[in-house]
Amino acid sequence: MFFQRTMYHHFIVLSKNICGFIRFFMIRFRLKELLAEKEFQEKRKITLNEVAEKTGVNRTSLSKMQNPAMRHSTTTNSIDSLCQFFNCRVEEVMVYVEEGD
């Protein structure tokens, strides 16, 4: 049995496994990892302000994306802009994980 609900600006999926336990899944943004990779490649510090200016994604939204506890949701336009900035695919910007991982 699968069902989905939105909880504080983030997508949570609940699934009931065969033993009857409920497991939580969520979308997690990989912004910190992408920033670290880009900084390493370019051998310089990249601030969230710079990412915000170059992508058009609000700096506060970027900050919330870095913090999994914030459970932030965003638009496909923002995801597209981040993919362009980091030169990556959507699945590199966000991943579907079991909560607690």
C-alpha cells in the first residue's frame, strides 16, 4: 500500500512493508555535495549568493535546500537552473532516500 502526502514543503512518501512497519522516504537535495565538487574543480570558494545570482534561485531557498531538516520544496525551473549551473542531471541535484539515511 503506497500513499503520498506533503509535509512542510517537502515530499514524504509512506509505504507499508510486508511486516506492517511504516517506512518514510523523502527527496533530499545534494546542494552541499555539488557545491563542494564545483569548488574543488574550480579551486575556489563558491558562495550561495553567487549561486543565487547566477541561477536566479532565491538565496534563502538554496539555504533551505542545504538543510534536510527544512524539507524544502522548489519549482522545476529552479531545478533546471541548478542543473545548468552545476552542469549535471536532475538525479544529481536531488535523490529519493529513506528518511534517517
